[in-house]
Amino acid sequence: MAVRIELSCMSCGHSTSEVIVPGSGRPSFRELRLAYEAEGNAGGPLWIGDQPRCPRCKGQLFMEGMERAALRRAS
């Protein structure tokens, strides 16, 4: 199982690119960071310390669109 996540800014409303995080519950910031880094962080959040921040205004981000998805193995 995995969770599909999109982060949105509380200040300006900007949304980051969607990322898939392995697991079935709410991911930690560490798990999010690893998932974004695996994708190359293109369109992802700006990381200030351990906190994800909006790449436009550096505002706080919240998780939006948390949806469970089945992971498929490449064959």
C-alpha cells in the first residue's frame, strides 16, 4: 500500500507536485522528504530544516488529497 500526497500552502494556495509515499497512514515529514527526493523534488516543497515550505512564499504547507493506492511491482 502507498499514499498519494499533495501539499498546499496555507498562505498563497500554491500546490506542490503529487508524490507517492509507501505506507498506509499519514507519512512523517522525513518520509515525505525521501519520496520527493526520489522523484528529483521537481515541483516539490522547499525544505527548511525538517519542515516543508512553499517554494513561492515559504509559507506552511498542509497535506491535501491523501489517497491510498496499491503499489505494483515492475515486471
